[in-house]
Amino acid sequence: MKITLAQSLEWFGVLTAIVYSLLVASNTGLEFLGFALLLISAFSIGLWAYLGGHRGILLLQFFYATAGIIGMLRWF
């Protein structure tokens, strides 16, 4: 089975979002890294959404990317 670029983007975005949520919830001082992962996840899933024509998910990723940037600025 061949993994497509879209599948790679989708699952990479999902995994980085999972790690982000665990890092922020753990309250162990790794929040900046967590928000950076949220931003990376938003770009990955956003590109997947764009390629697949999932406009609602693409819009959502703009807001997640914004939250990632705000989170990094607040924790810096």
C-alpha cells in the first residue's frame, strides 16, 4: 500500500496535535513546544484540507494556527 502526500499530511497533523494537547495539559513547562506543534499541525492539516477541498477544515486550521502563534508569544 502506497501512502500519498495527503495521507502523510493528515496523519502528521493529527499526531502533532495529539502531542500538543498532551504537552499543554501536562503543565510541565513544555507549553511553548506544545504551541509550536499546534502551529505545525495547523499547517499540515491545512495543506491536507486545501489539497482535498475541505474548506471548513481549512478555515478551522487558520484559527488553530493563530492560537498556536498567540500561545507561543504568550509563553515566550
